[in-house]
Amino acid sequence: MRTVTSRAALALLAGTAVLAAGCGGTGAPTAAAQVPARTPAAPVEVGNCGATYRFDGPPQRVVTSSTIATEIVLALGARDRLAGAVAPGELLPEVAPDFEGVNVIAESAFPPPSKETVFAADPDFVVSGYGDDYGPKALGDRARLREEGVNSYLLSGNCPGRKATVEDTYTDIRELGRILGAEAKAEELVTKLRTEVDSVRPVSGTPKVFDYAGGLEKPSTAGSNGLIDDLIRRAGGENLFPEVTSYAQISWEEFIKRDPDAIVVEDQAFEPADEAIAFLTSYEPIKNVTAVREKRFIVIPVNDTQPGLRSDRALKTLVAGLSG
């Protein structure tokens, strides 16, 4: 069984042993031997998805499971401790250069990589953007991971059973900053993101917005517990299906009845936005729906609809689309 031990602390102990051997126990101590040892970082306890995780020191081998998780870790300045990443995708330009040389342990995030794949990178900490990463066919139970010496974090907007908001991202940045020993950088990131988010002025009129997450026979939507609901609200819109709380399919008949003013099209690898729009504009039963008739489609990359550093960009795209 692995133990959650700070690798930095182990290195410190090894360095102290070397210095003692060099002194040989005779004569005056060398200048190097008189340098006081660094005080180990105080343990950090972090609450995440209803559980508490203890870190005896900053993690030294971090694995990120998705684009949104990778971006936060890079933005916090922890590139030197990034032991591996899953499906980095197209990273934000401000952090993309820092990713060069990082070990990509899996090219696809869906389905999530197996526990064996992730553990091959020898992590002591895993940061995930999606709850599926802790499913039975992936990393498995987080309490079990902790027993095996690997702490974990799930971006809190995607914790099961909770309603995501942009404020969750501010919490995540701060908590990951505490864990990684980058509190000052975390506050800088929060201030920058909050300023950008708060600068976006919502549209008037409360247009009805449908989040289309793919589907032909039946359309899928992310649900009102997802971050997209908070983004639509902040942009001045109203979620067309507020009672659908989690990712689900709805009927085309109900979609037509509620008549959305605009449709958010999530641009996804398995269903690119241009293909989705081509279908929506050619599907005869919905041709008279306001959003379809007026071709009011708002294309947003799927990662922009998730917790992370992209909320300001998503909001600006939404407002621009609803204003047109």
C-alpha cells in the first residue's frame, strides 16, 4: 500500500543525510551544514464533494483528467509537477505554451481512462473535471484511492447532486491553490476571472434558450444543474427546461411547444456544431420553431460550458448570440 507522503519532505531528509555524511562527525561543521532545514508546509485540509481530504504537503506528481482541469493546474504555475494529462484538447492560449512536453497518458476523455492507465504515471494527486472519472470502469471510489496514497479533486460544479455556478470555479481555484502551495496565484486568477465575468452585461427580455447537447431521435440537454444554466441566466436568458436537472433527453414535441428563442449548440468532438446545425435546420418537424426559423444558433465549445477558466468567454459568446 502506498502512503501519502510528501516527496519534497523525503528529498529534504535525503539531503540532510548527505550533509551529515559529508561532515564525517569530526571538525567544525561546514557552512552548508549550518543552514537550517526548511519548515515543512503545514497540512492542508480541503472539502470536496462532501468529503474532506488531507494533504501533508503539496502534491509532487499531479495527473489532470481533462482540458478544464489541466488549464487550472497550468494557470496555477504547477507545470513542473504535472506528471500526466488526459485528452488535453485545445487549451486556452494563455496556458497552452506551458503544456509542451507534458506526458499525455490518454488521448480521449470519453470513455475515461482506466485506473491502470492513470496509475502508470505514478500520481499522488488527480484533478478531474468530470464525475465519470471516478466511476467503476475508471479510477473508482475516491475513498479507496485515498487509501492507496492518491488524493483527488473533482471540480465542484460537477459534484453529484449540486447546482453548478460560476462561484464554484472561484472556490476550486482557491482550494487547488492551497493544495498546490500557490495561494497568491490563485487569488490573482480569481480576481481576473471574476472581473471579466462581472463585466458582461446581460441582454434584456429574458429570451428562452435551449441547450442542445446532441441527439437526433430525441434532443439531449445538459440540465439545469449544469453550469450552462447559470451562464444562460447571467446572460439574461431563461433555460427552456428548468425542471430537467441532469443530462437527459427530452421530446421534440415538448421542444416545439416551448418554442425557444435561441439554441446553444455545444461543439463536441463526437458531434461538431456544423453537423448539428445542419441537422437542426433540415429537420422538418421543427422548421417553424423561432430559433430554427431565425437561425439563432449560439455555438459554444463544450469545454466552455464546464467549470473552469472559460466562463467569461462563454458568457460573452452567449450575450453576443442573444443580442443578434
